[in-house]
Amino acid sequence: MQPQGVNPGIAQFVPLVIIFVIFYFLLIRPQKRKEKEHEKMLKELNKNDEVVTTGGIHGTIVNVKDKTVVLRVDENVKIEMEKNCVAYVKQKNQSS
């Protein structure tokens, strides 16, 4: 005879639901927030911003296109790369 009120099938899934909720708040949600901040930063890229790429290249934006940016990395040296390769914009008062 089974106790009244709790279905044994549902009781087996409660720990899985709890684990999923924990993973959502500890891993998935912060990652999505970070992705949104990165997308916002990419939309706000402007000429003369000093940036660092995911490959570690430091440069100054010379031209912003739809999907790419042109960086000046040294005198007379410019490279064009995908916007999503920009890791972050350096602060104006930060020295190299």
C-alpha cells in the first residue's frame, strides 16, 4: 500500500529539477548576462577606441564596419578583423 499524496514518479524527478535550477542560477544565467554585455560593447565601438582582441592584440579602431573593424596596431600597420574578436575596450585613463 502506497502513502497518500505523493506520486513516486514525480518524487524521482524532484532532485533533477533542483539540480537544473542550481545550474541555471550558477552557470547559465551569468553566462547569458556576460554575452549581452559583450554584444552591447560591440555595438558601441567607435573610431579611436583603444581595444584588446581575444588574441591579445592591442590597437586603435580606425574604421567600424557592419561585421568588421579596422585596427591600427602600429605606424602604417592596419588589420581588419571580425567585431566579435574584440575582447574589451581599454579605459581612457589606462596606460599600456
